[in-house]
Amino acid sequence: MDQNVFVFDHPLIRHKVSLLRDKNTGTKEFRELVSEIAMLMAYEVTRDLPMKEVEIETPVAPTKTEVLAGKQIAIVPILRAGLGMVDGMVKLIPNVRVGHIGLYRDPVTVEPVEYYCKLPEDITEREVILLDPMLATGGSASAAIGFLKKRGIQNIKFMCLIAAPEGIRRITTDHPDVKIFCAAKDEKLNDHSYIVPGLGDAGDRLFGTN
Ligand code: PRP
Ligand code: URA
């Protein structure tokens, strides 16, 4: 399981996640932090992008150097809370295409319910980075990945801020081909399937709806 899971240990990310967890962090700062952490994570999530050699001239001499080989990427936030991570990703990958999947977790069954999907037309040719700040039971992420696969998408990474061990187990079991990147791995779920210690309801904190 561990070879498919990358937990960030960078001090900047750890610091920002601590601020995010604090119940006294208000909506404005929460939004900014989610976006900043997503941007910092994008750096690692895109580490394996292929490069190609090109010839250029510096003011001093001609030289061979490397640029991105142009592998196409799409990011797909899971609505609502995944939207908070889009801005930070786009800052680092300005030409990225953005699809959307709408899922909510039924409050009684905690099963994911799908209500929206709009993806770029050429999505099957792209590497897809699925975004959601919270991986709790893993039901939402697993359903979203299944949905992307049904549309013919083969190359999928999942990026979240806080992951519970239960969610990680679910994704690595249901989708062993999908790499998970998380800013922090927490202890467990509580009786309401909330992550402990977690940060509460990510969507409500991002959009100020609680
Ligand atoms: C949250 C979160 C994930 C899901 C995680 O969304 O953003 O999508 O719960 O839980 P799971 O791993 O147990 O499926 P929520 O259903 O609260 O919807 P929202 O983003 O609209 O607030
Ligand atoms: N969704 C959230 O927003 N928070 C949790 O802790 C679990 C699911």
C-alpha cells in the first residue's frame, strides 16, 4: 500500500496544515491556505512529467537544455470542496484543463451521490489529477475514480490535503493503479465518518456554509 501513497513532510506544508486545522482559522485564511498547500503539492505531484531536449542560445553561448515534453494534464476537482484546490494548481500549471465532478456524501449513509460531471473533450489523452481536500471513508474518491475510468481515462493521480487510513485503504484496494498524494495522514475516522483530528467539514469551512 505504501508505495502508492506519498505523504508530504515539507515544513511549509506541515505548518500550513496546522493553521488549516485550527478551528479559529476563518474562511478567508482557510481558502488562502488550501490554495497555497495545493500549489506546493503540485510541485511534487508533477515530478514525473517527461522532459525533452531543445537547443537555445543564451546571451553567452548556444546550449542544449530541457523543457517540458508537453504531456497534457487535466485537473478534476470533486465539488464542492475540491474547488478550493484549483486556483493553487492553476498558478503552477497555467495551461491545465479543468473538469468537474459533483459528488456529495449522503449524511445518513455516507455513500457518495453524483450530481454533476463536465470533463474536457480530450480527457482520455491527458494525465488526470483528481482533487479533494478530504479522503475520509474513500467512498467519494473511489466513486470519482471509477467514474473517470468508465470514461476511458487510464492515468489518474489523487491529491488530497488530509487522508484517513480507512480512505487510503479503500483507494489502494479499489484502484491499486492510482497514486495518492496527501499533505497529512491522520489517525482515524469518528462515528460520523469525520477525520480525527482532521479539520472539520472542508466544504463548509471553504465556503462559510456551516
Ligand atoms: C467531503 C469531502 C469529500 C468527502 C470525503 O465532501 O470534500 O468529497 O466528503 O468523504 P468520504 O471519503 O467519506 O467520501 P462532502 O460530501 O461533505 O461534500 P461538499 O464538498 O459539497 O461539502
Ligand atoms: N468530509 C469532510 O469535509 N471532513 C471530514 O472529516 C470527512 C469528510
